Amino acid sequence: MYNVGEFIVHPGQGVCKVEKIVESPQAAYMLMPVSAPHPMRISYPVDRGSRLRPVVSRQEARDLIGEYTDLPIDSYTSNSAALEEKYFKDKIRRGSCLDSVRTVKTFRRRIAEARANNRKPPVVYERLLKQACERSLEELSVALDLSKDDVAALFQSGQPAEANAS
């Protein structure tokens, strides 16, 4: 069970803060998405809490950024674009922060390869890259207490967030 004030990852809404826990009529978390343009409080049943997960720790976030260049890309492919999209969307929604970061790296590589071959990358690649970027930057920014832009700069510099250690 999560406590009031904790940040958790909701499969559909991304990073949310537990604002309160109500007991009746059914025990539920009252969640507030942290980066929605027009956030609305979400009620989520406590008994389905296994689908929620905690935000990565500060140390895990630093390690993930530091190991980014060595992360393997996801080699999953399918003859069906719809199946491939479903696989990666599921990784983004239900997977770990590591899964989202690997998805970002995978689609950056696939898009670069398509462009290197003078081909336009499929629209689904761009869409999945954007979703994975949003989810991973959102979670890492909460874990490190930095803005998304600062976290993106850490990835570009290849430096772990040591300067921000507390």
C-alpha cells in the first residue's frame, strides 16, 4: 500500500502523487498526475494497486542515466506494425522506467537508421519515441527533483546526476 505524499506510476496517467486515501464506499487512492496540462484527480482502487508501481529511487535514476550508452536496444520486431506498436506501448505503460528508456533508445536508433537509408521513418516510430520520452523523463525528473529539460541534458551529456546528489 502506498502512503499520502508518495509518487507512483499509473499505467495510463504516468507519474502521480498520492493526495489522499479514502475508505468508503471502496478504499481508493486519490491520485494527481504531476505533468498533465490540465490535471484532474483520479480515483484508483487500492485493491488494484498491484498495477501501480513506485517511482524509481534517486540512485536508480542516476545509475540509469549513467548506463544509458551501454543499454542494449530492444530487438523485438514483427511483420505487423500493429503488433509491434502494441508490444512497445505495453512496455511504456506497464514496464519499468528502464523499459521506457530502452524504448527511447530503440526508436532513436530505428529512426536514425531509416533516415540514413533515405527513408522516412514510420509515424508509429515517432509516436512511440515521444510517448517513451515523456514517460521516462517525467519519472526521472520526479526521482531526481529536476526539470524534464535538465534530465534530458543529463542524457545528452552522458553524465549521471552526481552533481545533484543530496
